[in-house]
Amino acid sequence: MIPDTAQRHRQTVHVTEVGLRDGLQAERRLLPASEKIALIGKLIDAGVKDFELTSFVSSKAVPQMADAAEIFSAFKERGDLLLSALVPNEHGAERAVEAGADAMVVFMSASESHNLKNVNRSREVSLRSFETVAEIAKVHGVALHGAISTAFGCPFEGEVPVAEVLKIAETYAAIGVTRLSLGDTTGMATPSLVIERIRALKTAVPDMEIALHFHNTRGVGLVCAWTGLAEGISRFEASVGGLGGCPFVPEASGNIATEDLVYLLEESGYDTGIDLCKLSDAALLAERFVGHTLPGQIMKAGPRLRTWPLEAARTANG
Amino acid sequence: MIPDTAQRHRQTVHVTEVGLRDGLQAERRLLPASEKIALIGKLIDAGVKDFELTSFVSSKAVPQMADAAEIFSAFKERGDLLLSALVPNEHGAERAVEAGADAMVVFMSASESHNLKNVNRSREVSLRSFETVAEIAKVHGVALHGAISTAFGCPFEGEVPVAEVLKIAETYAAIGVTRLSLGDTTGMATPSLVIERIRALKTAVPDMEIALHFHNTRGVGLVCAWTGLAEGISRFEASVGGLGGCPFVPEASGNIATEDLVYLLEESGYDTGIDLCKLSDAALLAERFVGHTLPGQIMKAGPRLRTWPLEAARTANG
């Protein structure tokens, strides 16, 4: 159903900013920690409260994330934020605890070949290793989140059966994951698949909070988010400015842009708690830092009711 | 409501290609007629049947459209196509008849200042002048279509009351317009506005075919199309590759890309009669002709089930 904005006026929708992790990870230029901290500061000023801030992976594998502990140390005293980090294994989990993360995120792919490619392990080995991570999280009172990559399709295998997603979700639930993120790694989600997967997950893991993480690689990222919203989902992951990209097609888009998502939500009567203009400023700062144009639209066009003097236009019989 | 793809399997959705007119009009490089004809040929090969092909405006005002008659003459014998052209006035209507157009499109803005800026007339004068155009169309058995620019908001005035849209639609109906296109000139449409305007129009002009023409200037063009679809609209205008742009913000997007729309529709169980791969090839040709990157996503990422060898990926914990 199309959300009835009259009925749902000011219903809250939660936005998790993943630009610092999923976005920057795809960038060639290594941003110094000072720039990341400045960008996060601007995002916090705009009202963003929930961040996937970095990942505690090998800095040899992902040099962009080598400053993970430093980034955390700048913000961990902020009790009003929820700061999470990706952890690939036990060692990462220990580093996340030490850094003061509020949540650690285990992650794996729904398709075998993508998991092998991404973390060099079978899905079975990934799942087993999360038990230790879960134990560490529990002992230290850190929340445990779980992400599923290639949840709507795999760039190596094609279709990913919903059963594969459910299997992982059920194991996540069993080890204490409280928030599940469905990752549309290479932009293969469609409205039909979104509906199918959400409905199946609501039955299989009814107590799990579900977050949706769409990429705009094929232009329909916000349509998928809109579909998820109509299915009752109220948490979405997005990347400021659309930071990030596609690992296969350099010129294609990656994550949906946080400000475009916030624009859609706020214009549809939902409350994100985020100031669109300040968020767009953050997107422009991100663009300056990475040194190339980002795909976000609102950061270019401005808010809906931005008006122009009559002299401003080129001819446009739109 | 989200369209139930099981129920609506293979319901037809009509796509009108406006790239040759609305798209190219915004381009600096003047394409020779031979390139336009080659592009149209590729689009026809892909299955596109409905074109807003050009406009019969002053070639001084819009040099890109100076070859309007030549373009028509290349395709007017094709009885399986519907070829329309924008006509600003009586003289344009006569040229359209002479060129062999199947339909002529009168156009005006829902907001006074945009109409003044665009065609240098008040809305009242525009509406009056269409009566003569309608007469010419009737005499020659040419279909009459009507477009309303700034139908969801005006870049000079901001909000555009739905009543302004209805007033024009009713006059269009009275003079014999059979297809009405709602133009989202600078990307100010939102799902709520789409629902409001469609429902009001269905009551005010129940016999009128309604087409939706969205721009992706603020990233939500396809969400608006999706919303229109759920409201029962089955005709959408789009521009191959996303040709075109925003008259105020050069770096912002214009029309939604035809191939991204077709991708969304076909993946959702609708039948557009268009071959996505051939359409993407047409978009790549358009990109070559205009000489700069176009905003379409499918033309870069490829179809949904495009797969890659394991070696192709950069690291991507998406």
C-alpha cells in the first residue's frame, strides 16, 4: 500500500548512515581521520543519530578503515548516538569493544560465491564464527546486529532464493542478533523481491528489527525503499551524497543517497529527525573530500520549494 | 497500493519516448538530423512505438528543433508508430499537419510566471490560442494532446494548487484533447501530490487519458511513476538515457530515463513491449551523440541478472 500520509502523519522512520563505512570503502582516496570526523560532525549536526561508522577489518585488506579506533574515540562519549561497526571475526569484535562501539555488525552473503569472494570463507564457516562474536558482544553488553549481503541477488550467481536469506536470519536470531540488515549489494532488488523477502522474514524472525539497505545501481533504490516502507519497515540504511559505488561498474551508482531518502520521507509526512539542508551541506562536504561528483540529487537541486528569479532559467518546455 | 504483480501479470504499460524533444532541447550540441534519425531507428528497433518526436516552434528560439519536418519525413510512413509534436500556436499546428504528425501537443504551464517565461503569454492567452489549434487538428484528423508544465510545482512560484491543473485540464477536454500529460518540469512531484492530482483529474475529466511525465531532479522520479501506476495510470513519458536536464541546475538530472522505467516495469510484471538491452544500446548511442555522460543507470549497470566472473569484483562488503 502507498502510505497514507494523512494517517501516518509524522510517523518516525529511522535512517542509518553508512557512508563512512560502505560509502568510503569504495573510494580510492584515503580520507584522513580529521576529514571523516568533520563529516560525521556535520551529519550529527543535521540530526543523524545512527551510524555504521567503520569496520574493524584488516587494514591491509581495507586501508580506508585503518583509523577505525580513532574515529570511534572522537564520538564514543556521545550517549545520544548509536555507533556501530562491522566486525568480520573474533579479533574485530574485540577491537570494537575496546573502541567503545554501541553495536557490532556481523556480516555475510546470502550467496556462497559472494561470501567466498568477500571474506574468503564458506557461509557455513562464517555463521559458525559469529557464535564467538556473539559471545563477546553479550559479555560486554554491546548490541549485536547482522547484515546479509546479496540478499536480493548475487553478481556471480544471479538469483538468490529467499530460503537462503531466511536460513541466515534464523541463525542470526538464534545467536542474539537484534537488528537485521538486508543488503542489496549490487542493486538487484525490485519491489516484488522486497515484498517477498520482508513477508517471509516477518514470519520466520518476527522479533527481529529489519533494516533495508538499497543500492541505486539500477535506478530503483528509492522505489524499493518506498516499497519496504509500505510493508511496514521503518529503518533504512543510506549513504550521504550516495557515497560508494558499484564494485563491478565504476560509473554506476552505489548506495541510495541519504538526503534523497530523507527528502522522500519528509515530503511524504514521515519524521526522520534530520534537517535536509544541513544534510545536503554534509553531502557537499563529502563530495569535496572524495574529490569527484557524487550521485545524490537533492545536494544539487536543493529542497522542493527552492525557487528562482525569473531570469534564472534557460528555456524549458518541460 | 503496491501493484500485485501476480494479479497484474503482463498488464500493458505504455511508454512515450520524449528524449528527442524534451531531452535534446536541453542539449547544447545541435545534433544533425541524421543522428536523430539513427537514434529514433534504434528506439523503434527496441520496440518503442510512441514518440514525442520534435516541436514545431521557432527555429530561432529552439535551434535544436529546426529539422522538425525532416525528422517527421523519415518516419511518417510507419503506420505502427504514434508520432507527435509540440505545437505552440496555429502556425506550428499547420506545420505539424504538413509534416504528417499523428498527434499535435498543445502545452502550457499551470503557473502563470512559468507560462510567461516559457511562451511569453499569459495562461489565458495560451488557452484561447489552443482553440484554433484544436480546429486545425480536427479538420485534418490529427489527434490532439495537451501537456501541462509545472503541474506539481513551479520553480518561480513554489506550490501550484491542484485547482490550476484542473482548470486547464477541463479546458483541454472541452476543445477535444484526448490525452493529457502532467509535466513535472523541475522535479517537484512527490507521491502525495501525484495521488492528489490523479484522483482530482479522474473526477474532473474522467474520459481523458492521463500520462505522467516525471523528472528525476530530486531523485524520486521513479517513485512518482510507481505511485502513478498504483493509482491506475498506464502511460508514462520518459527520455532515453535520461537525456535532458534541469534548466536551473546544470548538474541536476532531468527526465527519468526510459530504460530505468522500463526495467522497473518489466521486473514488476508489466509489459512495455520494449527490449531492455536494445533500449540500453540506444541510450549509449544517445550518450555518444550528445558527448557527455547521461544519468540513466541501467545503461551502465546492465540488466538485473547480468553476472560477472569471480575475478571481476573489487572488494565489496555491501
